[in-house]
Amino acid sequence: MAVRVAIIGGTGVYDPSILSHIREEVLETPFGRSRVKTGTYQGVEVAFMARHGEDHSVPPHLVNYRANIWGLRLIGVKSILATAAVGSLNPEMKPKQFVFVDQFLDFTKTRSQTFMEKGVVHLDMTDPYCPELRLILSRAAGDLGLEYHARGNYVCTEGPRFETPAEIRMFRQLGGDLVGMTSVPEVVLAREAGMCYATIAMVTNFAAGISPTRLSHQEVVDVMAENAANLRRLVMRAIEL
Ligand code: HPA
């Protein structure tokens, strides 16, 4: 059976235990290797990939986004649900709420954003995040009574450091709602590969200068862990729909 749906698990999401009959595969791509676990959920063949590795050893600027997306394409994936821990710049988007991102602002610096090493490709980015999948996620969150926002503008920084308060003020003036380090180029590559891609952003904190306390990676991991059960329910419900 072809794998149609993939979950890319971000920070705090390493556990493919919703799947049964799990197999681990190493995928060889022109851009290097990627690792994936495949299994079934309610009769649907689903792939699970831990973006930062299962031991969280790969920082955001060193993730091999091209090998990951190409690898998922190789096994037939058509739709990707990606999870992402994010900071919030928007007072309405509060810690533990979900946001089904619809736009991004790209502040990355060193990452390749295309599979095409020759020739010219200008990819349309009007709807970078798949509107159909976003609708499914909103329905799933509504069914489960989870707090969510149906759209949001994700500012992607290079990382791995967190932002300065001055950067956060600038991002807010530019219309950003959320800040994270991984959605670009993942969403761009998925679009180039012709896949339907959506991000489930989970707010873990208010961003630097908005939060009264200094941010740590541990705080992000702790909030993700507190909401892991909700995230799992959301993903399961979305796959059922
Ligand atoms: N900034 C960048 N990335 C993040 C944050 C943040 O505040 N929180 C979780 N991921």
C-alpha cells in the first residue's frame, strides 16, 4: 500500500506510537539520506519523520530539508502534516493554542529552497500552506473542542538562537504572528514537490521582549510535553477526516 500521509514531528513530537505495524526505512535521495517510520492508522498507511532526529540532535539550520521532503516523495506521500513549536507575537495567540498557519515571512539565511540545481523555477507562493488540509485541521480541532486559530503568519528565522526583542518588534510591525525556525524551506520544498503541506503550529511561549521571562529551550520542550496528548488527538482526528 502506498504511503499517502506523512507527519513531520517537530520539537517534542518524536513518538510514532499512534501507528501499528511500524517499519523503519532509510531513504536514499540525491540530497542525502532521510529516516522514516511507516505504519498504519485506521487502515491508512502513514509515515512519521522526526525533523530534528529522535534524539533532537539536529538543530533547525542543519536539518536536511531536501532529503526529508524528497524521501517522503519517493515513498508516495501526497500530504504532509508538520508540527512546529512557535513563539507568539500576537496577544490573541496564546501558549498551548494551535495555529494553522497560512502565510510566512522568510528570514532564513543559509538554506537551499529548491531541488532544481539547474534551470529557472519560480514557484507560485500564493497559498504556501494547503488550504484543504488547513480546513481539515480546523474541523478536527473544532470537533475536539481545542483552542485554535485558522490562520497565522509564521516568521521563520535562521536560529538556532532565539530572537532579540528588537527583532520581535520588527516582525510584529511587518505583520508576523508567530516565530519559529523550521517552516522555511520545508513548506517551499513540499510545494515544489507538488505535495499538500500544512503546519500545525503550537504556541509554546510569548516571544522575547513580550514574555516577562527569558526564554529557554527547556520551556519550549515542557509546554510541548504538556500539550502532547492534544496534538496527538488532533493529528489522529485529521487523518480520520
Ligand atoms: N522563537 C523561535 N522559535 C521558537 C520560539 C521562539 O520564541 N518558541 C518555540 N520555537
